Amino acid sequence: MMRNAFVDELICMAEVNPQIALVVGDLGYSVIEPFRDRFPDRFVNAGVAEQNMTGLAAGMASEGYHVFTYSIANFPTFRCAEQIRNDVDYLGMSVTVVAVGGGLGYGPLGYSHHAVQDYALIRAMPSMLICAPGDPLEVRACLRYLIANPQPSYLRLGKAGEPLLHHKLLTVEPGHWVKVLHKGIRSDVAIVTTGAVLSSVFTWMNDPALNEIDLYSMPLWGMRHKSMQAEQAKSYKHIITVEDHLVDAGFGSWMCESLIASGDSLPRLTTIALDEVVCGSVGSQESLNNIGGLSLDQLRRAVANNAT
């Protein structure tokens, strides 16, 4: 799963980089202990005080550390918006905000734990790099990129049970599409996902209606990587984005903004995202995704509409 891949890779990186530190908001137990036990002098439990956690991380980063803050869903983001904006993003600090349970991973705990507006918050900050891996190997690839290129960043992880979709460790770059499935030599449609929703879409690709369609993941993106999209999109007649986030100011919206200057690219874009009805709903991640419109049926309709 993503959380275990994160901690395992972080430990490997910390073995050779003495400036890597982990700060948690009194959460993550049963996952973060291996790092705590191996590097007790680089582990801090800041308690249920996420704003202080972020300020502490920025201060440590100012002294040369690359600090990873870790908590559930909205707690290290929306509760700390001012600290992320002023102390991390504006000052260019090497702090990676790690949120577990992206999208509706904590659906049974209700709206306070739904991370369905986090892309909107983070992508409005110029220096923040969004890292939304789709499987455990993408987690490791994102971490390797971040350690090699320390900067303000946001790492969005799934909650549990994410399958391996890639066959080997890959190299990722901001703004670049990562090919996951190539379904046909003359494919006219590309699906581009970000985050853990990739596993659902990967499963849906077995449906006959999705033959001859290519599937991509975009693990790294942000405000500064829009100019790369038109060149990658021009190979396809239709682009469909899929995300576990509200459509407003999400990944599909970012892609729309990226293509708007490229003439005929924009009309070829379809976005699939969560409907706002999920904001008042409680249930499993799967059931809430279905209620919110993230489903095979919705993807089939998008493909059919693009074929007409």
C-alpha cells in the first residue's frame, strides 16, 4: 500500500541523507514506527497541533532539513493553510506536506475527513508541487524526485490497499504523463488520472467499451507545469481526466487552464470528477465515489460522447 511504500522509501533515503526528518500530528501509528525507531533524533510528534507542526517544519527546513509532515486528509492542509502559504510556499522551504486518505479514503468519518478540495487549495500556491501517485511504485518514484529536488510540495496518499500497477520503478518528472496502459496502435482517446483513483480506472479498462484507449497517470503537477500539456495532448483527438476531487479547481480544471491557450485542444477535453453531493455524505470510499459520479458507467458515457 502507499503508506508503507512511503515510510519504506523515506527510511532508505534517510539512511544516506542525514537532513531528512519526519514530523507527525499524533497520527500514523502502525505505519511510521520504523522511521521513529531508526531515526529518533529526526522524528517529532508535534501532537494535535497541525499549525505548529507546519511552522516547526518550516523552521527546521530553514536550517537545512527536508521535513515531511504527516497527518490525515484535511488536517495538514486546510488547518494549516496560512502556514503552508506564508512559511513554506512563499519562503520556498523544503517541506513536503503528506496527507493520507486523499479523496474519500476516510469516507465513513464524514466531511471533516474528506479531502475533495485539497488540489484546489494547494495548486493556487505558485511554489507548491503536487505529488499525487497512483500506486506504491509511483510513491517511491515521487519521493526520489522530491529528495533529489527539495522544494515546497504536497504528497497525497491513498489510505490502504492500493495495488501495484507498474511492473518496475519508474522515473517521474513534473507535468509529464506516465503511460500506464497502451491499448491500441491508433488510439484516439487518452485518459489522464492523478492520485489513487488510478487503480479504479485501471480496473475499468478491462471493459470492452474502453478498447483502443490509452491510460496515463500524472503523479507530479502544479501551477508551473501547465505549458507542457498541449504538446502531450496533441497526439489524441479526445482527452478525459479522472480525479477523486470536486471538479471546481481540481485536476481537470487545471488541465483545462493548461490547454486553453492551445486553440483546438480545449474542446477535446472531458473532465470526470466528484459531484458536490459527496460533501454531505458518509459511507465507504467506493460507495461515495459511485454517488459522486466516479464510476465505470460515467467513463463509458464520456467515451461514447467523444465518439460522436
